[in-house]
Amino acid sequence: MNHTIIGYEYTEDSDEPHIGSDPTIRAGTIIYNDVAIGDHFSTGHYALVRELTEIGDDVLVGTKAVIDGRTTVGSNVSLQTGVYVPSHTTIKDHVFLGPHAVLTNDPYPIRGDADLAGPKIEEHASIGANATILSDVTVGTKSFVAAGSVVVDDVPPETLAIGAPAEHRSLPEEVPQRNKL
């Protein structure tokens, strides 16, 4: 049976999650305790939201998307199917993450002790399908990361990041400056 769990108790002293009005939480979703979610929250099937996460209003966490805790997500954000958001990440308002976009938070996975630092995704940024954003990278306001790109350093505001490793270019004129989420 595919159970939805709202309020997964990860420690004895954790508090039930707060979820605002009018949510749509689909089968298989797990939401840990110590989570605060705004109004009009929606998930696909089997989404995961871990502890100590704050989520604004009008946010979609798509099917099999994972927010791995200790993360802040703004309002009017769309995390499509299979998105991975690690702990210690900040996602501002009006952000779009395409299917299977992956954010990272560890500069040297299993090679040594390092402070975890997830990316910071600024307002109105869009990240295309299957893009990867490395740890401690800022994706600037109104910037656009092309599908399949690997972002290894900060993306300035209103810039196109494309390729692996991503190169920075001017945004094409036909790309609107703001996301309509």
C-alpha cells in the first residue's frame, strides 16, 4: 500500500509540520516533522520534504522530487518531477527547476570533511531539465540555466548559463525576464 505520511517523527522532540490552507498532497508523499509550508502547496506522487524546511505559498514539489531538509523555498516555486534539493539550500521566489534538475551541497563527496553549502537560487531564475548546480553556487536573479548544463561557478543576474561546464552568455531577447508561475 502506498501511504502518505504527514508528520514523520525523526526525533522524539520534533513538532508536527505546519501546512497552510488548501494543500494537494498526493499518494506516497512523506513530509517530516519540523516543516513549515504555506498555502496552496501541491505535490506529485512520492515527493519527500525532510525536517527543518520552510516552504512559501503556491509551491509545487513534483513526483519523486526530494527536498533533503534544512532548506528554504520561497513562494511561487515549481520543482518538477525528480528534482533533488540538498540540505542547506536557498531557493527564492518565482523559481522554476525543470525535471530531474540536481542541486548539490558537498564540494568533495566522501573525500573529506567539508561544510555543506547548497546553492542559492535567486528570484525568477529558471533551471532546465537535467541541469546540475554544484555546491555553494549562486544562480542570479532572472538568469536561465539551459537543460543539461553543469554549473560550476556563480551565474550573474540576467545571464544564460549553457554547457558542461556552463559558460555564461547574454540572455536571448526572446526569453522573458520574469517567470510566470
